[in-house]
Amino acid sequence: MVVVRRLMGDVLRRHRVEQGRTLREVSAAAQVSLGYLSEVERGRKEASSELLAAICQALDIPLSEVLREVSEDMVRVEAAAVGALTEVSRPVRPRDVVAVV
């Protein structure tokens, strides 16, 4: 089962690290506690839409971009899960695979 908060945390962390920024820098810019931001990045806390917007603003990336990346990651995870299941049970038919847009 895909846990969306983990995928969200992975995407946020990826952007922060790509920017060469620390948790402390982003938490200060987003006005979120360092501990809470850390929990969000690790997928242990489910951030509200307001909190996500603040973190995205601090990272200077549109929330829509983060959500798109989470969606793409989810498609990959689900496809891998379907692949693992079908190897054991049956072949995948094209109509079995659904893309999330």
C-alpha cells in the first residue's frame, strides 16, 4: 500500500537537498518547527494544505509541482507493485494498468 505522506516527504526532502538547504533554513522560512518539518519529510506526519503551501513557498516551488511529482512517484510504486503481483499470479494486460494524471 502506498502511503501518500511518505511520498510527499520524499519529494519535499528531494527539493530541499537539491537546493543545498538545511532543515533549519527551510523550517525558519516556512515558519514551521524544525522537528515537525523533519517528521513531514520522513513521512511520519501528515501536513495540512496550509503547511504544505508554506513549505513549498519556502522552497520556492509551486505546490502543484510537488503534487505532480508525488503523483508520478505513486504511479511508479503502484506499477512496481502490480508487476510484483502479476509475476506470481498472471500476466499484466494493458487495461490493467491505470495512469494517475
